[in-house]
Amino acid sequence: MSKLKIGIIGCGGIAHAKHLPALAKLADLVEMTAFCDIIKERADTAAKQYGAVGAKTYTDYKQLIQDEAIDAVHVLTPNISHSIITVDALESGKHVMCEKPMAIDSREARNMLEAAKRTGKKLTIGYQNRFREEALMLKEACSDGYLGDIYLAKAHAIRRRAVPTWGVFMDKEKQGGGPLIDIGTHALDLTLWYMNNYKVKSVSGSVFHKLKDQNRANMFGQWNPDEFEVEDSAVGFIKMENGATIFLESSWALNTLDVREAMTTLCGTKGGAEMRRHPVSGKPDLHLNAEMFGKLVEIKPEMNPSIPYYGSRVEDEGDREARQWIEAIMEDKEPLVKPEEAYMVTTILEAIYESARTGKEVILTSL
């Protein structure tokens, strides 16, 4: 089978941090033949480092998607343009991997969903945290019924002081919001996926703009308070049609020591699960709990350890995400992250912002 030809739209931070290196490891399956960025130098740099021989560069994505030889595109731009680029790419006959969140609001996300159905092309969203080793194990435990009926969950996306000071993260118009839409989206996606429950009844939420002037201690350096247009923290209370409830917490800056990002706590009728940070490595850690033989037990699975110089693991969640996406195209099967699931994540996030704005509960209807 010939290699899939991939076009990259947006050659900024997430492209270089995740997508380009991951696709480069699949050189036997794909080749990156086109790169687009509104800053030409960025497209040229990405093409030089990762492109196939003769790779083309553009500053207008519409020119890239006119290339009939391209099979799929990765949309790696600010949130505001996810929908329009994705819809145009689908309509031009391309499969699309779009970075999270799916879109800036539910209307635009629905446009993407309908375009995928209309064209018959594959669409997935970049929720790579599903592909972490412990995340995949927890999904298997949930699917096998180890936790029973999961009726209470917490979605964690909390940083103590890690406000992103580059790009357009603090620009409300281009991003649609702050930590809720940026990292809260990952925690919510994981939680809904584990519960396998996308039937939402109502949403309530609050957002906070409290710490924008406290910029001296920040992992990524000081930010300009005048440019901090989005919330620093947000929380949501989500009720499902079957009575299950999710509490979502998200923050870039919060005075807390309980720091957890892209993690979840699940409580079921048979057992529970909690994702935390390993106290030494700082990597995500999984704890399962249950009742056994009349006693309460806690199980801490050991993730596949590596021995230096003897087969150390080199595949991370971004690599697994890319491989699964490419295989979905080549084998004509569904990607792990379905657009209908990502649509509900965006719809819930939008409802939290709406509830915070109006002070009222938002009633939702499922797809």
C-alpha cells in the first residue's frame, strides 16, 4: 500500500511538540508533503525538518487543501479557526485530525460533525491523554465492569501556577476561553469516555478572574496582566440523564497543592479509580480501590517499567495517537476519539461558560 500523504495546517508549538515528531516515526506509513502557516518561516522550517522531498509550503490553507494528492490534514491552529478549516478540508475530500478542543462553541463543532457525515471522511480530535498507558488500562477496567455503574466522578485539570505565556492562550477571541477550554477539555473527555455516558441533562458553572495580577511566580515566566483576557480558573457541575454527576475543576493558577491535570476520579457501585501524580517521577499514576473478602483494598498497577539499555519504551501517548489515527484511515475503521464524543465535550464546556455568565443552570439535550 502506498504511503498516506499528510498536510499540516499550523506549524506552531503543538505541531512541533506532538504531531510532527509522532508522524515522523511512522515514515513507513506516511509522508508529510505540505505545510501551511500564516508565518511563512514557520512552514518552511517545519518542511525542512519533517517534510518529504519536494514538500510544499503555503500561507493560505485553502491552497493546501486544493492538492488532490493529499489524503489527510492535521489542523493545528488556534481554536477560533478549527471549525472553518476542518469543514473546508473535509469538503475537499481530506480526512482530518483536529487539535483539541473540537471548536470554539457547539455550533461550530456541529458544523464539523455534519461535514464529516456529509462527506464520509474521517474526523478525530487530538485528545492524546486517552492514549497514556494507565489511561488505556483504566478504560479496559471500566469496559470490563470492574467499577460497576460509575455514578460520581471528578475531572481534574488543576495547575498551581502554570499560565501559558506564549502564543494566543490568553486571547479570548482566538481561544474562546482559558484553562477550561484548554486543559479542562482533556479532563472532561477522559471522564466521559470512562463513564461511556454522553447523555447530559444540565450544567452549572462558575469562572474566576482572581489572580491575573499575581504574575511573579509562574512556571512559564511572567505574563502581561493587560493581555490576560480569559479566566484563571473555572468549575462545572454536570448532571447526566441517568442521575450520574461530574464535577469538573480547571485552573492555570490556583492557590492549592493538589495539582492534577488531565486526570479523573471515578466512583462506581463495585469499585473506584483515581489518577494522581507519582511522588517521584511526576508521571500520572493509577490507583484502583474495591471491597474484597470483606475488606477494603487498594490496587496500584505497575506500568510497564523500562530497564536502561534493555528495550526502554520510546512510544508515548502522542505516538500512539498518531499511529491509531493513521491505521484508522488505512484500515477504514473508526478512530478512538469519535467526533460525536468531542462534540459533547465542547457543548458542556460552552454550557459552563454560559451558566457562569447568566448565573443559571443550562439545560442540554443530547445528540
